[in-house]
Amino acid sequence: MSVDAAELPVAQLREEGRWRSLLDFYLTTMRTAVAEQLQYRVTNYFYMLGMIAEPVIQLVVWTTIADQHGGSVNGITAGEFAAYYIVWTLVRNMNIVFGAPFWEWRIREGQLSGQLLRPMHILHYDLAYFAGWKFVVIGLWVPIAIGLSLVFKPDLHPTPLEIVVFVFAIWGAYLIRSMFQGVIGMLNFWTTRGAAVFDLYMATELLLSGRLVPLQLMPGWVQTLANFLPFKWTFGFPIEVLVGHMSPASLMLGLGVQVLWIGIGYVLFKFAWTAAIKRFSAVGG
Amino acid sequence: MSDPASIIHVSELTKIFKVPEREAGLRAAAKSLVRRKNREVSAVDGISFEIAPGEVVGFLGPNGAGKTTTLKMLAGLLYPSGGEARVLGHVPSRRERDYLRRMTMVMGNRNQLQWDIPALDSFELNRAIYRLRREDFLEMRDELIELLDVGDLVRKPVRNLSLGERMKVEIVAALLHRPQVLFLDEPTIGLDVTMQKRIRTFVAEYNLRHGATVLLTSHYMADVEALCKRVIVIHHGRILFDGALSSLGDEFAAYKTIGVVLENGNAPLDEYGEIIHREEGRVTLRVPKAETSRVAARLLNDHDVLDLTIEEPPIEDVIELVFAQER
């Protein structure tokens, strides 16, 4: 050691307890995110309109097909399709995280340098910021969901247990997706072609998560495969919790699998971060 | 061995970047798909120095000399390729929380504040990030706002501030946690003279009040002259000079200037030295350092001298000389 820093004549600030401070950090960052998002009301509404275009198209297509097939497709009625895609809009918004493509921007613009200088892990910052953003989005989502419900008449009758599990499941989905998007985003430390991997990830997610169509409509082997990959646990599972008729055991098992994927994602994120940061050249500032 | 009294200890610090390289054109692009060519660039090449607590040191060098790379290694942003760095007893590249809480780095060309909301909200976020007690945070925040005179600015969204105003609130945000070590990378770049002076005065005041150690890079010699007694000159990743700013001229300038006003303002003075300036009877001569006294004596002897001054060359000229010598 070069110097006993404790003896330096500089004012020292006392530190609050670690967990209390972390909670304070999350709440403050979430408040900051809300404050920032509220600056752009019109942008937010346009964003939401763009976001519901995809499920509304799906809804129209599947309810039409259901009507033409005597009221259901593979046992899913028009009302259940409506419930699926209306809940989908909320789950989709909960699944918005600091996306992999933005890692390149973060490095190039020097944002990462600024974040590295602070005594807070970047994962906490991303999780807290986007968690705050959710509250703005959910506020905007409510009137849209009411409007869609009035038009499409969803068949949705969740039990109190399903509602509680759903609340946990959408945050579980958020954590899983944050970790995996982060891992892919960190490929930018090794290659400038991280976008190709991201495209592959997104295509796989589209097919195997229940985002494009309910997994129930996919072939049996696809449904089996989806059980062993993270994607279903970020889309299909949270939606099914609310609209499906899962047993309490299945609900708990689903949450358990989410916890497992959060753990796997966290380990991968940590491993990637430790390696990536050694390669960081701080070119952006 | 590190000096036990130093707060920043750097020994044989090295940073090598691997830079991809290829010729222009489609053929070279296709070739690079199969085989990439990389070149190793030594940005910092085995530098060593020690900085004592409370020192304000100017880190000088032309663009690409390795100043910012060194600062980034000391701030923990970059992993060194070799050598050793210790700041406040910590190895910066480990980026330990305790270290990050006690240092700061301000980059003049980068904005770390939330763009769309008032700076006060960003300050609040920093309070949470640095885990500061509210009373300590408020005390420091108000002190910094007063010192930098930004009371009216901190309530405006950052995007509405001018460059200089943004830099001032940026500095407030960077110092809220009372860092013991400040790395300032071109803190006055792009600012007008008044704003530069304001920031210089502030850095000096902060150093006095809090005993903080400052390592500063700047292309403005006025910053360095106002703040730094000691300078480290770096070029091509190597240290060319480390010592008192006042002795930089002694070491590197091979000449001095003699200003002379003669009764006969038109007298030819070419034989005494190189005439670098002549205005309203006053002539400025550049003479080799070793001959200064002899030339001055000759001038006094040969002419009716009304006024004669001997001066060191301007510091900008000396720095230019240092870079030119690249010894």
C-alpha cells in the first residue's frame, strides 16, 4: 500500500447500511426514470400505439380463424385469444429491458465509462432504471387494455393465486430477459457484429416464447423444446399464468423454473462482465 | 518501491492497444474476412511517477501522447497491459467500491448527467449511488453550488444548459461524494475564457478546502500555470519531464529573451541575437541561454539603453520545444 488513506485530511462521508442503501438506490433511480419518461408524453403514446399494433393484428387474425372454425382453434376460443393477446401487451412491456443493441451505443457514446466510474454495478443501474420506466408504461397501458377489452371481449377469469403468481412472473420474466440481453449485448466487447447474434436470438425468441403465437398452437416437439429454453419463461409462462388454467403446482413449478433461469442468466452475465470489462478500451470517452 | 507518502503510485505502467488494420478497397475488405491484421500500439510505455496527497499535478502532452489513457487506467476504466498502479492504496483496475467512492474523473467532452431532467435530480441519483447520508449530501451540494455559482442552473433540464454551464453542474455532480483524488481530463475544453477562469479558481479552492489530490490534463497552459506547481510531460507514451513547472524552462529552453529599449531606436541589433519582435522602439531578442549575461552586458556597453529586461521564454513555447525535442 502506498499510503494509509484513512489518515488523509479529507472529509469522509458516513455510509448507510448496504441493503437500505441499495433499496434507496433502486427507488431513486426508478423515480429518475419516471421523471425522464414523463418528459415525453406524446412519444410515450406513440410508443404504446406501436407496441399494440403487433398483438392487435394477431388478435384480429386468430379471432377470425376461430370464428371460421366453429369458435376455436386447437381448443382456444376467440375470447381466450383476446385474453392472451391483451395480457401479451402487458407482458411485452414488462419485457422491455436495456436491449443488447444498445450496448454498442453505450460503449461508443462514452456512457459506459461514466457508469464504470461509479460504485454501482451496471446491472443494478439497468434493472432499476427500466423497472421505473415500467410504471410509466403500465400507467399508459391501462386505458389501452380497457379499450381492447371493450372491443375484443376477453375470456379472462383469474383466481387470486394466479394474479399473485402473475405479478411475480412478469418481474421474473423481466429479470431473465435483462440478463440474457445483457450477455448478448456484451458480445460488442469482442465483435462489432453482435447484431447478427442478437437477430438470431430475437428470431428464436419469437418462435419459442409464445410471443408470435401461443405455444399451444405449435407442434408438440416445439413445445417440449421451449420448456428447456429461457424464452417461454419470459412470455408464454406469465401469460398462461393469467389466461390458462394451470394447477397451483404448475404455477409454482413455473416460478421455480424462472428462478433457475434468473440464476443461470446472472452467472452468465457476471462471467461475461468480468471478461468484457478487461477488454474495454474506453474509446468513447 | 513506492514512496510511502504518495497517494498515487505508478510504476512502469503500460497500455498496449490492438488496432485492426487494413488497406482501402473491396479486395482488402474481402481479404480481411478471412484474415484480420492487427497492429499493436503502445499508448503508454512504462511510465513511473509518484504523487503526494494534496498535490495538483499537470499532465501535459500533445494529442495521442497517452495522457487520457493514463488517467483512465488510474480511474479504473482501463486494464493496464503491464506495470503497476496504486491510488489511495487500491489497484484501480479492480474497481473496488471503496476506491470508486473516493475518487472522481471529469471528462471535459463527456456528459454524465441525465439529459432530460434538471441537474438536481442527477445529484439526487448520485447521492443514492454513492450511498451518502442526506445531511452530508445536502451540505456538500449546497457548498458546491455556491462555489460554482450555479444556483439558477440546477433546476433547468440539462439539455437546456450551455456547454460551460453543463460543465459546472457536471463538476458539482462529480464532487458530491467529496472525492480525495480528482482526475480532470480537459475540464475547460471548449469553454470561454471567463468560464475557464471560474473552473480554475474552483479547482484551486476545492484543493485548498478538502486537501484533495488533483491530476489534470489540459491544452490550456493558463490552467496549468494557475493550478499546478508540478507538471509531468508525456509524449509517445513516455515521460519526458517530471518536475516543477518553473524548472521546465531551465531544462528544455535553450534560450532566453532580452527586451531592450534604446535611445536610438533604429540601431541595428542583429549581431546580438535573433530579433523576434520590434515595436515602438522596443526590441525583443532571442539569445542562447549561456550567452544571456554576456549579450546583456554588451548591449549596455555599446548603446544608450533606456530599459533592459531578461525573461524566460513563454511556457507554451517551452512545451512546444519539449515535444519537438522528443528526447
